[in-house]
Amino acid sequence: MANPNLDQTSPSAPDRALGDDPAPPGRTLKRGIIGGIGIFLVIAGLGIAGGYQSGIRNRVVQATLQTAIEVINQFERAKQDYAAGNFEAARQRIEYVIQKNPGYPGAEDLLAQILIAIQSTATPTAVPTATLTPTPDLRDVEELFQQALALRNSQNWTSLLDTLDTIRKADPSYRAVEVDGMYYTAYRGRGIYRIQIEGNLEGGIFDLNRAEIFGPLDVEAQNYRQWAEWYITGASFWEIDWSEVVTYFGYVVAGVPNLSDSTGFSAGSRLATAQIEYSFVLIVQADLLLGQKSWCEANALYIQAAQYAPIDPTVQPTAEYAYTKCELDQEDD
């Protein structure tokens, strides 16, 4: 009797007589797509999965995500310290960034600039005999505020943030509530733009976290942050645990299938690839179960594999064999 679930998703098997007891499957699993060693490495990774291992994996993923966000945070603060002349603090922050992520974009260049600044400031310079303290001119601050309003209206978020920083340094109390509101708008807007358009997921998460300092995030912003976190988590399991990859990218695809990271690899493409790879893993696991005469467990894995990718014609007879043996075992019971 053929398994209807497999017939609907798989190519038909080559015609051959199975006899009273179908031929064993030892020679049917010939998959040139994946190497034997690679397959069993994947199996080894999956085989240790369980409640305890899943907990460890989740903690590792969360730690990885938190580290990535902290690296972004330290890089941004290093730039701020450098701009403010706090060169030693900037050096410590950027060295942390390079230690955690040696290839972080712009980190080496910023470190070079900081070291040059430290070296130049270490040389004594002539001290002026008289120092003039300029009187704050609120007209300049008001002009900056009007410029900030124009930048907000044009959604030029990065320039808006730079302008707001200048206003805050010039007069921290100037229109404080309105400036805070524009900080929120700028970080929120840039955060979503980085995630949705640029594929800068970590940077987008950082911006949305910053926006939350100034006010609660709306549903759209929360969704984009969650999708970005799921994408990062799913990608962290790539080629390690395909079942986790399928799970997390399934979440992302349900909301934003075209979301991608800096590689340009969309969530939809990642999910499709992961489903094929996971199908291969399930088939290999099913074959091992057949060797242990666990017919029904093997049959369940073949059915599950067929849900993710069509069963190869060379594997179909093996799947049918597992189904038949499972049916016979159930009849005997």
C-alpha cells in the first residue's frame, strides 16, 4: 500500500517488484549533493539535540546577539568620545570592538585616527595668555532647531541626529522635550530604514533600542526589531542545526519574506535552502532508523522530509519500504 503523503510530494518510484518482503534500502540512498562526512557531521550535531542542549543553544544565541549589539553600541560611543576629545575612552571602546569583531567596518580606521589624536595631544602646546569665553548665541541654536525640523520632514535621519547632538552640546536645556521627541523619531526612523532597506540588522536593532530610551516603541517598530532578531538567530544556526534555521526563518518569512542582511540573502531564500538541507538530514536519520528496524519512526521522518522537499526517486523505494514495514508492525500489534 503506498503512502499517500509521500505520493503527493514525491516523484514516483521506478517500477519494480517488491515481492512479499520489499528489498532492503541499503543501496538506494545515493545523494551526490551532500558528502557522507558532511551528512554525518550534521547528524552528530542534531543527534545531541534535546531539552538540555536546546537550552544551551538558546543561551549561546542570546549571548551572541547581545555581544553583536554591544559591539555596535561601543563603536558608536567610541565615535562620540573621539568627537568630544575623550581619546583614551574612545581607544578602549574601539579596542573592545576589534577584539570582539576584528572585521567590524570602520573600526581599524577609527582606531588609527584615535591613536594619532592621542599622540598629537601628548605633545605640549603653547598656552594662550588670554582666553575669551564667547557668549552663547541662542539665535544659532534656534537656527539649528529649524534645520532639525527640516531634516525630520525630509526623513534625513543621520543628519538629524548629528544636528540634535549639536543642539544638545550647545544648550542641553533648549526645547528639551521637543528635542527628545525628535531623537525618538530619528532613531526609530533610521532603525526601521536600516533593517528594511539597508539590511543592517544589528544597526537597526541598536537604533530602535536607542529610540526606546526616549519613548515606547510602536507595534511596527517592535515588529521590525523582532524580525531582525529572528533573522540573526536563524543565521547563527546556519549549517549547524537546520531545524532551528527552518523554525526562525519561518517566523521571519511570515512577516517580511524579503528581509535580508548585509549579504543580500533574503529570508525567503534562506528558508527555501534550509528546508532542502533539513530534508536531507531527515532522510539520513530515517535510514539509520531503518537499520535499527524502527520502521514507524523512520516512516515518520520520511513523511516529514517530504513536507520540506520532494523525495528523490532513488530514495522513494526506501520510504515505501519503511511505510510497508510500519503497516505490518501495526497489524501485528
